[in-house]
Amino acid sequence: MTALIYLIPIALFLGGLGLAAFMWALKTGQFDDPDGAAERILLDDDLEENEPD
């Protein structure tokens, strides 16, 4: 039972730390364009650069 005295504050601290990290990620725009990087790999930019004019 005395272990709960230590475990509950540690759990609350880690939960708050995770929530703060998630809020920071939202604030800095980490989730603005989730599909952009996945679709960018499909574009073939090398062909446009190597074609003769």
C-alpha cells in the first residue's frame, strides 16, 4: 500500500509529461501535413532535372 504513495505521483507526472509533449508537437506544426511526405516519395523530380532542353 505504501508503494502507491510513490507510484501515483510518478504516473501523474509521466502522463502530464506526455500531454505536454503532445501539445508541443501540435503547437510546432508536426501534424500539419501528414500525407505530404507519403505522396512526395511518389513524385519523380529527377526526370525533370535531367531532361535536355
